[in-house]
Amino acid sequence: MKELTRRKRLRHFLIALFTVFIFVLPFFVSNNYYLSVLVVIGIHTTVVVGLCLLMGYAGQISLGHAAFYGLGAYTSGILTSTYNISPWLAILAGAMGTGIVAYIMGIPIFRLKEHYLALATLGLGLIIHVVFMEEVELTGGPSGLSKGIPYLAIGNIVFNTDFKYYFLVWTVALLAIILANNVVHSRIGRALRSIHGSEIAAQSLGVDTGKFKLQVFALSAVYASIAGSLYAHYITFISPSPFGLMTSIQFVVMAVVGGLSNIWGPILGVTGVTVLTEGLKSIVPQLIPQAGGEYEIVVFGLILVIIMIFLPEGLTSGVVRLYEEWRYRKERADETS
Amino acid sequence: MRLLEINNLTRSFGGVLAVNDVSFSVDKGQIIAIIGPNGAGKTTLFNLMTGIYPPTHGTIMFKGTEITGLTAYQIARLGIARTFQNLQIFNNMTVLENVMVGRHIKSKTGFLGAIFPVWPVQREEREIVEHSLDKLAMVGLTDQAMQPANSLPYGRQKMLEIARAIALEPELLLLDEPAAGLNSTETRELIDTIYNLRDQGVTILLVEHDMETVMEIADRLVVLNFGNKLAEGTPYEIQNNQEVITAYLGEEGSGC
Ligand SMILES: Nc1ncnc2c1ncn2[C@@H]1O[C@H](COP(=O)(O)OP(=O)(O)OP(=O)(O)O)[C@@H](O)[C@H]1O
Ligand SMILES: [Mg+2]
């Protein structure tokens, strides 16, 4: 079918264009702080791409993804610093281990739906976070791993600067996007979307909806885990605090802001939310000196409410819709004048 | 050949006996209509046959094997497809993609193939598209293939559900009120499609309120009333059955 091929070409063209943009961008960013923000955006994008597969395509929710992000970070951190295992092997081990944990924990959790599912994933996230806090022998407890985590390296290239790490992180993020895009436009992707569209109809067409929910949950956990490993090797120190409920909520907000069922949603959502929170970090202390970190939750709440009211499809599709409505109104105005 | 055999099927919801001790059987290649007033248990019967929920009592045999207690997706894989009284279109997909989901059990790409679409995966994808376009052509939706499914008018959406259901090449097709909400042209097209499918060897079980349509196309009818089987027979027998006439007249003919 011509139209199908045309749409596919367009998608591939946009991805290629974006890839070029990403790899040229750092040469024009001289400020190290901005580079580090771009690195974090790349890491978070990887998580959110996976989360969008789960939320936007399969229509399920997870309020515990920071825990999978943490499992990747801790597996990498512990295996490399305490046991001197190769960082790349550690990333692989983290991804596989996290995938398996998600799959097994998912079996009881995905018997639930909607609010109950949200609560159960939230609970799962909290439990894993408690393990990070309490398994002092293994994780160093609240104060974090005591030994330093090594930088990643390929041969002689050591990824020890923001500039170098940028390329590594964004290669992974782009791969995450491309592979997710492949999934979405496949038999599996349609099966996932059918669950979202009508679970009962999906089952009546022979889709084992339970199995697919577990698989996509595990896949999204693997995405989060790899991102977590990259985070650990970037910061070279980890403690439980970035892997709690707040981060899980942040991921969900990013996913929702960008738009759940569009491959460009995650990048837009992560960038938007990151720029906003970074901006607030510098402004809020000046305006309200006594404000603690809690204002973030208020901001996330506000963003979520505003998006849900005005752009329920998220920024990507929402902006397209607003544009079309505007054009339609303009055409009408032109006709009548 | 006996395709479907329903024995003493019962389903209660709380105190309500939605289906009560219903037995009948369906031979291959027939068009069977299930009729009855609102709330008679017709949709419940379909839900039991397709594994949406299990029966309280009774058994369902399909092609000589028992399917009672199987899940919905297992039953679909054995060759029973259905449409829904209250549309269950995948609103988040195009018309074509809706039908492509119907090819799910006839294709086998897994997660790994989906992530890395090597050549055999792409070939299978093309087969899925071609097959789905064939089904869309059967119901006259070729031109709308690339539209979002929810942009179709109601009547077209009902035809889309049929296209999606037959994409899995079922031996038994269950249609729950396919003519409801269709205008007379659309109803005509529907009837043609049903005949077409029957000629291709698909056995069809349909729930329908429109008596004219039912009497025209059904080989046999099963009449339900308050969950009980009231009568069974050819259109002629049913039209002249005193019990059936009473049940319908008791309603002043409303809603049927
Ligand atoms: N999931 C359910 N929970 C509780 N009661 C139900 C459920 N499904 C059906 N019922 C009840 O079972 C009875 C039969 O319902 P059913 O939908 O099968 O009727 P129907 O013959 O399809 O009616 P209609 O012509 O209105 O579609 C009704 O009294 C209905 O209220
Ligand atoms: Mg009904």
C-alpha cells in the first residue's frame, strides 16, 4: 500500500533528521551546565520512551518506574564498585535482572486495573526503595555506595566528560526511540494498542492480553534499568534518594506532558519538564527563601492538571490539534469575509 | 456436521438467571438467528460462548471438544470470532490497523521480531496488510483504510467490526445485532456480506431484533425469553408458534 510506505518513509526521515540534529547539537553548546542538562534529558528520555510503550500504547500505568531505574543503577554500581565486574556486563546483568523482576512482580500486579494497578505499582516502587535504604551491607543504605563507580569506557575512550557522555547517552536514547518505534508499528505494537482500545475485543481476536501487559511492563523496566545504569556511571555515586516516588511521578508527568502515544512525546515531555524544573530551581529560592524541595510536587501536580484540562493528548498531538483547529477557524473566517 | 453444541447452559448474575438451562446445536454452514425480547439473555449467551465469563452450569462443545472454561483468546484461536452489540472498535487505530489486529493469531512475530524487524518479519507484515485490505474490500471500506477508525459513521464502524472478526478466518462467526442502527441500504449490504460469508463456509450465529431481516436470512431460529429457550425451528415454524406469538404480543411488539 502506497500510503503505508509513504508514512513509514516519513517516520524514518524524521528520525534520521533528528539523529543528525542530536549529534550536531553539542558542538554548539559550550556551557558545561547545559551539556549536563542535555545528558540528563537523554537518560530520562530512555526511561520515558519505555513508560510510553506501557502507558500510551498498552494503556497501563506504572507509578513505580523509578525503582526499575534504581535497580539498573544499583546493579551497575554494586557489580562494578564492589565486585569489579566489567561495566558493560553489569549493565546487561541489570537490564536482564530488572526485566525478570518486573515480569515476576507483574504477574500478581497486572490482575488489577486502573487505580488499583496504579496503587500496586506505587507499592512495588516503595518496597524496592526500602530495599535500597535498608540493605546497608549491599547498598550502603541512605548514605549510598561508599566506593566510587567507574566511568564507562570503550577501548581507550573513557566517557568522563559531559561532552563525551552526551554521545553515549543519546546513542542509547535514539536506539530506544527507534526500537520502540519498530515495536509500535508491528504485530506486537498493534496487540498492545488493541488492549488500550478495547481489552475485551482484543481478547476476542485471540490476543493474550495478560501476557502482553507483562511483556511490555518488563520491556519498559529494561529501558528504565539501562537508563539507571547510565545514570550511575555518569554521576559515579548513587544513593536511594533519586529512585523514590517523586522520580516515578516525575517520569509519569513527563510521559503525559509529551503525549503518550507518539514517538516524539517522550523527548518533548522530558525536555519541557526538565527545563521547567531547572528553571524553578534557580528562581524559587530567590522568591521564597524558605521553600524546600517539596515545591516540585506542587509544580508537577499543576503541570499535570493544566495538561489534562487543555491538552489531554499531551503536547505533541495537542499542539497539532490546536494548530488544525486554528487553521480551520481561519479558513472559516476567510470564507465568510 | 455438528459444529457447536450447547448443553444445559446456565448463567446467573447475583439472583438474575440471565441464561437458564439452554440447549441447542448448530450445524456447519448454517445461518442461525437468536431472537428474544430485551434482556432475554442473547448477549449473555454470546459472552458465554466466547469465554468472556464462564457459565454457572452446562457445557459448550465446539467441533467435538469442550470449550467451557477456556479464556476468550483461547476460544478465538479455535476459530470463533464475534462482533459486539455496543461497538468495541479500537479508537486509537486506523481502520486498516483494526483489521490487522484480526490477523494476530494468523501471524507470529514476537517481541524480538518486533524490535528488530528482519526480512521475514517485514514479509509477514506485508501479508497481514494484504489480507486485511481484502477483508476491508469485502465490507466496502477500502477507501477509508487509512482513516482513524472513530472517524467512521456508526454503520460503517459496525461493518468494520465484521471485517476485523473475519480477518481471523473463523469457522463460527457470532454477530450481536449487526443490523441495529443501519439504514436500509446498509442493511442490504450487511445481508449480502452475511450470504457471502456463508458461501465461503463460515457458520453464522446472529442476534437480531429486525424480524424481517431475520426471517429472510436465517435457516433456523432459537427464541429466548427471560433466559429460557422458548422455541427453536425454521422461520415458518417460529412465525406460527403460539408461545412465541404470546411472548412477543405480551410486549405489544415493542422493542422488537
Ligand atoms: N455482567 C452482568 N452483570 C449483571 N447482570 C447482567 C450482566 N449481563 C447481563 N445481565 C443481565 O442478564 C439479563 C440478560 O442480559 P443480556 O444482555 O444477555 O440480554 P439481551 O438479550 O442481549 O438483551 P438486549 O436485547 O437488550 O441486548 C439482563 O437482565 C441483564 O440485566
Ligand atoms: Mg444484547
